[in-house]
Amino acid sequence: MRFRTAIILSFLALTAVMAYGALHLNVEVDQTKYLPDRFESMKWQHVVERELGTSTKTLLIVVEADDVTRKPILDYMRRIEDRLRSKPYVEDVRGAPDVLRESSANFPAAVTMPGLRPLMSEMERSEEMFVSNDHKVAIIRVGLKSDADYRKVVPDVRRSLKRDKPKSVKFADVTGSPAINYDFYRGFLKDLITVTALVSAAVAAVLYVDFRRWWAPVLGLTIILSAVAWVLGIMYWLGFAPFYATVLLTVVLMLGVGIDYVIFTLTRFQEEYDIKGRAKSEAILTAVRRAGRAVLITGLTASAGFAALALSEFRMVSEIGLGIVAGILTAVALTLLVLPSLLQSIPIGRRSSEKKEESWKVLSIPVRHPVPAIVALFAITGLLGYGAAGVKPEVNIEKFLGHNLPSLKARDVLEKHMDVSHHFATIVVEARDVRDPKVVRFMEELERDAKRTGVAARVFGAPDVIGMEKTVERLPAPIRSALEPKVEDMEKGVISGDGKVAVIQVQLKPGDPKVQGRKILDMVRHEHPPTGVKVGVTGLPVAFAEMHEQVNEDMRRSTIASAIGVLAIPTIAFRSPIPPVFGLVAIGSGILWAIGLLGGVLRIVPSFLAMQTTMCILLGIGMDYCVFLASRYREERKEHGVKEAWTRTMERAGPGVLFSGLTSAIGFLSLLLSHTGIMKNMGLYQGIGVLSTLTLVLVGFPALYVMISRVFSRGR
């Protein structure tokens, strides 16, 4: 306490620097940037970006009107195309005005020429993919360059759509993965403010209800909000742009879980100061010495549980784990190093010495009646565990997005009027010369096989353009000069400048992109390319299919590692495996309760992010509670028998665990206010998971301890 002034001043100065960084931190929402490079979709995406200078991400502009073929609407879309072609982030643009202009009706004298009819037929088929049959919807496809930033591209395109928009246009917006990512990003910024404010208010309310002192919420929020600023600030100063879920979950966990360490410390301080009547300085030192050990062990235990996420092959998941670990360790450090100085520096009056535990005798009921408690919990766990067995995580995050974002409304308009989705799979062919006749024949075979899969709405690529080039070369000069620029425009983005890489774009029908991507991937894998020719496939649907293959193995690995971590540290700290083993039984049952209730009974499918993070987070948080209770029990056991020691533990330390669990649950459940369905899904699973785990820890953990002790020591 001798250096409290220096500690507080240093703390405030560092917090100010870190807060600046936190406010200027950039985040990333594009999940494809975090997929393993060993994925086939990632390998071939890199080939496309390197050789063609374009990305596999496509924007679709959707325009709705009474009749999109009318001249004012077509002129409006032509102006949009002209503006976009001049943009540095655009590789190619092709839309309804282009295919309508290329219609055979515009070349009446050429239709009868030998060899030209197939070209005209292809152009006519293109019209069906850009204009709906009822002429109410038209689309413009915008191919982006590999370095295009969706955060700049999408708002720029939307501004272009608003310029000179005719009154007869009912709807005009953009969809596709870059647009969805942008809307996701905007929703994240709103969610971060909302969630931080709501959880902070909830934490303050819980602290005040628990301690009935003004300084409890003030000190608690000072420590935890500063810890949040430190973690996000360090990311900024290191030049790190984290995944959006890393930021949201780190903030929620630090407010909901990091506050646990403050609660544990303040609970012990209040007991020493109010109940035992120690002097303030002595009460602080005693609280730090006795509760501090439990705080350190619980922090390390939780970190071991969360750190297992870093073993994931999905970098977005591993990044979440590392961010949470950094947040928890920061919260522990500030609680142990700064909180005592802040406590010493503020005026704190002494309350009545009436025992606080008198109000919490209800928490000791499982200790007094362990057998009925265990039987009831076992029966519920069996029922919900059966329901949990059939729950499978979903890798397609778009299923959780809902319909509220502007880009998703555009997607719905598109799929309502046209038999296409905004998803594309890109087949990539690499050869010494993709215009070689045998390579062209192979690519034509690829196109035919892609159509046979039944999931392709439109297939267009290098062989079509090469065929058009050869046809146009044989045409009379007037017609050739009119068609050559259009064919050259089509060539952009499908054949590399050196002629060594070509692509075939497969626009999918509305449906489950994971299933569709699997069909395209299997089709390509079963092809037999000519000697010297390589073929692969990329695109978000293919990535979804590969993620679906990997996610269960990934979850098993991280969950097992998390369980080992939360077992090892308490075992070393207590020099006994009994507390962590009993705790793991309680926590595992709590996880089954949450998954069985939400996924099995209510049929709320979890995303793979929700499932994987929930398991590791609950293992870390749940063992936190068990370690804190076990630490207090060992202290009480020195003077009392098993039953009495657990009774005193639950009445004195139980409230701290209860309120800690409630703050964590409130933090996670606040994500239900998110603008995006994926965060709502994660918040629901983790919030209900915390409540179920808290119930099992408060009821099952002490009851199991007492019941086993009776069996082996006859009630000692």
C-alpha cells in the first residue's frame, strides 16, 4: 500500500493511452480471410488473385421496377455501369443493359451468318440470368479486384445507385458477400456501443445489489472498463486488426467474467472489514492475500480453458481464444495490483457486523440434502443430454443473418424474382496455354459437368469467351468491330494476361450453399485433366463445404484441450485432482443442459462459432466458480467437518459466485440485442450455458462433494 499513489497515477496514464488506441481500433468481419490456407478453396483463391488480379468476391446490384427494360431504367443502369467501370476497385462489369444490347434483335443481318447463331444463342441465354422473366428485376454483376476493400467499395456503390435514380425504380441496392460483410461491419459498430453500455449498467446494478455500497460498482467498472481499454488498445498499438467476434466476446467476457475477480476480492474485503471488524488496511491485505490466491488460480484456469481455442485451424476461432485470454489475464492483473490501492484511497464506512450469510442459507440446501439434489440433477442431465446428442453446428453463417440488413433485402428481392442466388463457385484451370484445343475441350467438359450437378443456375467462363473470340474473328468487319469490344470485356476476369490461368464462373441456384459447394467440389475432384493441366475450385460455397468437413474434428480437439487445461491447473494448485474432477462433472452437465435445451428441445441450431466457443468458455468460467468455492472450502475445512465446511462456504462464498454468474449471463444475453443473427445465436447459447453451468456448480458441485465424502468417510 506504500506505493498506492504511484500505482494509481501510472494506471490512469496507461489507461488513457490504451483508451485512445481502443477507440481507433479497426476490425475485420470477412470470415474467408481467416480460413486455413490448406483449404482447396483458399489455395485456388490465391491463384485467381495472383494471376488475374481479381477476387472471387462479386457484387450484385439488384434493381426492381415495373419494367426494367424500359428506356429510363436501362439508361439509369447504363450510367451506373459507366461510373463503376472507371472505379479503381472494379475488374469487370456486366449487367442487364449489356446483355439486352447484345440481343440478336440488335444484329438482325448477322443472325443468319454461318457460325454466328451459337454466339447469339449464348447472348440470349445470358439475358435470362440478368433480367427476370417478368421484367421486374435486373442485375448488374461487378467483379472486384483482389485489393478491393468492402468498407470503401460498398458505400461508394450505394452512393452511385442514389444518383439520378428514376422515381419508377422501386428498389436499388447491392448484395453479395462484400455487401453483407459491410452491413455486418456497420451492425458490429452499433452492437459494440449497445452491448458495452448495457452490460456495464447491468454489472453496476448487480454490484450494488450485492454489496449495497456506492463504491462497489464504481471500483468494479473502473477496473474492468480499464482492462477492456488495455486489451483493445494493445491490439491497436501492435497494428492488429482483430475479427469482430474477438472484440465483442472479449468485451462481454471481461465485463461479465472479469468482474468475477473484483467480486471475489471485494466479497472477502467486506467480510474482513464489516463482519470481522478488522482495520481497513488490514482487511485489504487479508482479502488480497486470501482471495488473491483464488483469483490468480481461477484466472489461470479460465485462461487455460479459453486458450484451447487457439488450437483451432480456423484463425477466427483461435483469435477469439487469444483475445479472451489476454482480456482475462489483464483483468486479473488489474484486480490484484490496482484494486487494493483504489480501495485504500476512497472513504469506506463500516456497516453493521450482522452476518451477511444469514440471508443466503438457501444456497446451502444442496449441502444439507445432497442425495435428492444429485438424483434430480442426474435425471435432468440424462433427458437433456439425449437431446444434445443430435445437435449439429451450422457453418453457413449467412443462415443466422436474418433479413434486416440492406444487402439481405436485396438478396431476397433477387431470389424472389430470379432462379439465382448471390453465391458463385469459381472453377480454376491452370495450364501452359489455356487456349490450347485440348484444354478448351476439357473446360467445356467442366461446364457440362457443372450443369449436370443440378445446383448451377448459370455457367459461364473461359471456353465460352474463347469460342466467341474465334467466331467473331470470322465475321465481316462492321459486325466484328461491334462485337470485339464486348467479347474483350467478357474476357476480363476469366483469362489471365499470360494465358496460363482461366476460370469458369458458376452462379448457384437459391439453396444451401454448403451443400451446393460440396457438389461442385466433388465434381471437380473427380475430373481427369489432361497432362500438365491442374484444376481446382474456390468461392464461399466451397469454403462452407470444407468448413463443414473440418468443424467437428476442430471442436473435439479444442474441447479436449480445454478440459485438460482446466483440470491441470487446479490439480497442481490444490495438489489434488478431486476438486477439478468434481467440477468437470458439474460443468459438463451444464453444457449438456444448454445444448439439449436450446438445440434439442427448442430446435435452435447453433453456429459452429457458438458451439465451439461455448464449450471452451463454459469450461473456463465454470471451473472458475468451482475453484473459488473449493478454495474457500479448504479454508473452512481446517476448522470444521465436511458438511459444516461446505455450509459455511456456500453461505459466505456462494453469493459471490451467484452474482458473478449472473453478471456473466447478462453479458452474453445482451448479445440478443445485436443487429446480426450470428451474435444473437452466440449470446443465447453462451448466456443459457452460463446459467445452466452456474446452477450445476452451486447445486451439484457441493452436493457431490458431500455425498462422496459420506460414502468414503461416513459423514466426516
